[in-house]
Amino acid sequence: MAGGKFCRARWLLPLLFVLYIFLSLPEQDPPEQRVDQDFAGSLNFSSSILELDGVPIVEAGSLAAVLPATSTSLLTLRNTLSPFLHTPSCISKVLVVCPESLLSQARVAVRQAVRSAPESDHNPDVSLYPWNGNPVPGVFHAATQASTKWLLLLDESGLGSLSERTREMLLCPVTVNLPTGPRGVVGSPGNWSCAHPSPETLPASYLLPPFVIPSSLVQEIYEDWPGFGQAVSQSRMDRLGGVVRGLGDPDSNWCNIPPYRAFIQPDITTLSAPFPADPFLTSGGLFVFLLPNIDDLRVVLQLVCRLQESGHSLKVLLYSESRTVLGIPETYNSRCHFQYDAMRETGRDIYPMVYDWLDRTEHEPDVIFTLDEPATRPVQSERAVVIRIPRDDLPYVQWMGSLSLTEWMDWHVPQLEISIITQDRPQSLERLLSSLTRARYFGDSVTLRMNMEQSSDFETVRIVGTYQWTHGSVFTHRRVVHGGLLPAVVESWYPHSNHSYGLLLEDDVEVSPLFYAWIKMSILRYRYGEASSETARLFGISLYQQKNTELHPEGRKAFDPRKLFAQNHIMDHSTPYLSQIPCSWGAVYFPEHWREFHAYLADRLSEKTMEIDRIVVPNVRSNNWTKSWKKYFIEMVYLRGYVMLYPNYEGFVSLSTNHLEVGSHVKERSKEKEEMFRLPLMELSSSVQLLDLPGARLPEWDALPVLNLTGFLINLDKS
Ligand SMILES: *[C@@H]1O[C@H](CO)[C@@H](O)[C@H](O)[C@H]1NC(C)=O
Ligand SMILES: *[C@@H]1O[C@H](CO)[C@@H](O)[C@H](O)[C@H]1NC(C)=O
Ligand SMILES: *[C@@H]1O[C@H](CO)[C@@H](O)[C@H](O)[C@H]1NC(C)=O
Ligand SMILES: *[C@@H]1O[C@H](CO)[C@@H](O)[C@H](O)[C@H]1NC(C)=O
Ligand SMILES: *[C@@H]1O[C@H](CO)[C@@H](O)[C@H](O)[C@H]1NC(C)=O
């Protein structure tokens, strides 16, 4: 019995469809009355083809398009309208559904679109339909007012990203009594999937816009597209919610585009939406990325994703793309997806367009990250921190992803001054200067000071006089009375303000191209971050990674912080640490501590409070150093309990190194000694990277291990 029925059904199918299409013609009776009740429930449409080629198209002028506009899509409304105005079609009316607050802007866009359309008798009327709230019910509201026999229902993107032929099909559709369009969803609740648009029609449970319907199908106001599909399907014996048809669409993968995916896999989308929050994060900010094109965006993707993972919001605008498209999805890995807007920038000045776009963000941005190029110079903000990165530095910005919002907000506050102390080692000076030239400054302005001793040779003076520094002001100084290293260093820099930081470099030092990133990251974290009120004892940041401790009374000792931490059960051996030893081979000194040192030194050298050879720190070798500024700095550090931050990268990879050249301190230079002090520099392409830190960020202040002057772990009351 059952077998016979199926057999009959299979034989009947093609006939049934032809019949059904025929009966679907609008003037005909609704098809369900003619369909055999018995077959309707058992019909299997998944292998069926609806033949639409012979079906007549709708009469000219009998179609109205309903297009919702949102604050974002308004930017491109003019483009979105153009297929309706530039191509001859069956459309007599375009209704733009638009929130009341945007009406005046929409009116301007509509006027521009109409004005740019070619003169023709058949141009459709474009009118605005005010609607506040969710656009889908707005579209149905407007549809009930259209009074044409046929409707083309759209979403904000209009006919964007459809093939020419699919557009034509929608602009002059065939007369089918069902929603017809390229984007259909098949399956059952909980297991939806996308139909791949093809010229062969496919039955669907419901359609997503754009699709065409006879006006008679709109019986009420529907809240969403699946709801409409369901209503259509429930009114029919065959339970069809729509017919999928697309002619050569480029985006057969449309289903993965987030706005559509949200319709199809609502559960998955809501689950993956909140990214795991960074445990250190206190509050999320809005980060705006303004970049020329997708290639630039890909270069900073890791940073963008890190910010997103940390719970920040993102808005991305590519302002020099080849076409204008909004809400393009970008996926970096399973945890990082976001959308960007692309625009085609025609004028020289991107400012009006960007300003318009920024105006439409719901919240004021906290940080605007952009490329340093003439086009973006006018981009300014009263509230947001605007950061302009030179193109060459763009590949090296990942470390910024470790900053908290508070730290980002103070991006422009600290000012670094580099102070070079040189005398008569021109080759060394040249090596130092070329390492400074190679380094990345991320668009920051950095002052350079070159201090020459009275006895500087001709070559040194020449090098100083010809060096080109492109990152800020340059100052050159030369002594008239030979001072020696102590005044040469101590007087080479004095802080101008509480935000001025001095990097002291003797000429036998060489820096890593990433030294500035290390300094900036550390200063922002410990001086401007959440813990900045507890870090008063931090007097500076070393670029140099210690491999020896020099202050043992019995002499120099090899030192490996990673081994020390392992022996002392410190969880993460890669942690940077605090040490009381001031570093003179590339280190930044903080303003208030340096001022204090000046005062201490002046007092100490005047012998007002104690004789000059009085021992302040017991049992350290620096007591035997003469004419050393560090000896006195060590005394101050010891008396006050101050500490300096040191890097601790694998293999002693360092942000500066010392070439141990013959000079004031070094009387002879042996290969052995050189090996002891020279360190590998962190290069731009090193396998060891700046974020090779516990949790890929600088640790909390309280988590930093502390070492005393002779390299022992101590419990310093850090506050
Ligand atoms: C629908 O038809 C296909 C192909 O003829 C068949 O494989 C499938 O099992 C049918 N499904 C149902 C639910 O009858
Ligand atoms: C979901 O639908 C697909 C075909 O559309 C089918 O192969 C799959 O078995 C269904 N899964 C469930 C859980 O129903
Ligand atoms: C700079 O810092 C010092 C010491 O912390 C403080 O006494 C002084 O008031 C600060 N100056 C300014 C201008 O804030
Ligand atoms: C360091 O100085 C102390 C006392 O001033 C002296 O006894 C000692 O021999 C000196 N050590 C060295 C290595 O010069
Ligand atoms: C550092 O700590 C060790 C162990 O507590 C101690 O023996 C040594 O004297 C300390 N060094 C200084 C300079 O205080």
C-alpha cells in the first residue's frame, strides 16, 4: 500500500510542480485548495526542482522595493539606492524605512541619489518611511503602505554583493506566489542550514532578504524573517516558506556572514559573542582602528584580536578600499572574529568621511589607532587618545595589546629623553647612533642629547655634528673643562617635568630596535597603570639584562635570574624582576629619583654630613670604586629601598648590550671579559619577543621578584 503511494508520488511530482507554479499565478486561486491533501504531508522537496523559466514576469511598475536604513548604512545609502535608479526595472517605488532621528540625513542621501540618476520616465519614486525600532517590522509596516501588487523586501545592504543576473531577477521577478530570492534557509528549528543559491530553484523553510513576494502575503507585521517564513509556510499545504533562486552569485558562502549567521545559528553566535575576559582587565574601552586597507589591518590583526579578547570593543574602518561595504567579517582564529567597514576614499582628505563614520558610533571612542600619514593628520578627538603609528612600525605593535585601558589613555604622557655620553670612541658612538636609528619609536617624539667631553676628538665631534635624528629635537653639549665620567653622566640630563624620563647611554652601549617598546610598555604599566600609586620605589628601567653581579665583596659572580627563580620555586621563570642595582649600560631613570640623586650627590660631595670615604653600604665592592656616580647611586638606593626593573628574556636576550671598550672604567679588554658582558640583542625578527612574559604581559607589581644589591631574593616591602 505505502509502496504504491510513494511510487505514485514520485511520478506525480514534476507534474505537480508545473501545476503548482501555474496555479500560483497571482490571479489564480490559492494553490492549497487544489493540492491533494494526502500528498501534501509526504512530499519530499529536497530533490525537487521548480521550473520557473516559462513563468511570466511581473508587470512594469507593479513592484515596490522596501529598504531599511540604519545609522551605519546611511553612509552608503546613496550607493545602495543606485541599482534601483540606474537600471530599468519593474520598480515604481522605493520606500526607505528610516529612524526619525536620521530622516534629515537620509533625505540628503536620497536627494543626491535621485539627482545622480539618469533622466528617464520610468524612474521610481523614492520616499522615506519613518520608523523607530527594529527594522524588520518597519519593513513590513512600510510594505502594507506600498499599494503595489509585488514587493521586493530588502535589508540594509540592498542588492549589495549579488551578481548582476540575480539583481535583474529581483528587479523584474517572475510571478510566483511565494517568497523568491537568493538566500534561503533549509532544515528544521535547531538545525538550520543555508541553501546554496543556484539557477535551479530550491524549496526553503524561510528566506532572508532580498526576496520578492506578492503583497497579499503580508497579513500582519512580522518581527523577524523566520517568523514571516513560518507564517507563509503555515498557510500552505506544501509547507513551503520560500523558493531559493540565485543566478551566479559570487557569495555562495553567504551563510557565514555574521548578520546572516545570526539568523541561522542564533545559539552559536550568542555563545561565542562574549570573549573570555582578561583577568587583569578592569574595564573595556572602545578602540577605533582607522587604516587604509585590508593589508594594513592584517598586519595588526594580532593586536586587534588581543584587544577584543581583553573585552574591549572595536570599530574598524578601512578608508582606502576599492569599494564601500559595511560589516565585512574578518576571522583571525576561532576566538577572534570582528567586522570592519570598508570605504572607497576618492578625495585627498579622508577627514569628512571619517568624521561622519565616527559620528555614528554609539559611544565615544577611547582610543583611535591610525596610521601616520598625511590623510589621517586632521583626525583629532577631544576625548579619545589618537595614536598615529608610522607604517614601518606597524608590524611591531603587538606589545600594545598587553596594555590596559588606563595605560593606553596615558599613551602621550611620558616623554623620553635620550642622553648620550661620549668622548673619544667614534666607532662606538657611530654603532650606538646607528642602533638608535634602526629602533622603532611608534610615532613618539623623543629628544636626543649628545654630551661630549672636553677631550672629544675631531671624529667624534664630526659624527655628532652630522647625525640626523628624525624623531624629535636634538641638543649637543660639549664641556670646556674636563669633568670625568661622574659629572659627565650626572649632568648629562635633568628632568624637565614629572613626566620626563632619561635614558642614559654611554657610547660603548648598543640598543635593540625594540628598546623603546620595552621602555614604553614598562613605564605605562608601572608608572601610569592601575598600580602606579604603589610603585614609588621604582627608580628606573634597565634595558640590559644582568649576567653577572658585580657587588659581591669577593668579586664578580655569574648570575642567572631564571635559575635563581627555579631554585626558589618562583612559578614563572620568565618574569622580569626588580633589583636594587642601578644599571649603567642602558637604563631609564625616573624624574623624582634622579632629582633626589642630584640632591644626595651634592650633599655627599660637599662632605657636610659625612666624610667622603665613609662607608654607607656594608660589604659591597662599589665602596672601592672611585669617581663613580654609581657608587653614590647605590648608597641612595640602599638607604631608601629603591629598585630598578630588569628584563629576563630567554638566553639573556637583551634590550641593550655593552661592548666593553677601553675607557674610563675598562683598562684592558679581553675576549673572555667581552663574552661575559656582551648580550644578544632582541631583534625585530628574533624568536624571543617582547611579549615572552608570564601571561604575555608585564606582571602585576606585587608579583615581581625583588633582589638585593648582591643578587639575593628578598622581601622588600614594595609599597
Ligand atoms: C527525499 O528524497 C531523497 C532523494 O529522492 C531521499 O534520499 C530522501 O530519503 C527523501 N527524504 C524523505 C524524508 O523522504
Ligand atoms: C541537520 O540537517 C542535516 C541536513 O540538513 C542533516 O544531515 C543532519 O542529520 C541534521 N542534524 C540533526 C541533529 O538533526
Ligand atoms: C612632581 O613630583 C614631585 C615629587 O613626587 C612633587 O613633589 C611635585 O609636586 C610634582 N610636580 C608637579 C608639577 O606635579
Ligand atoms: C677595597 O677597600 C678596602 C677598604 O677601603 C680595602 O681594605 C680593600 O683591600 C679594597 N679592595 C680592593 C679589591 O681593592
Ligand atoms: C642580600 O641578601 C643576602 C641574604 O639575605 C645578605 O646576605 C646580603 O648581605 C644582602 N646584601 C646586601 C648588600 O644587603
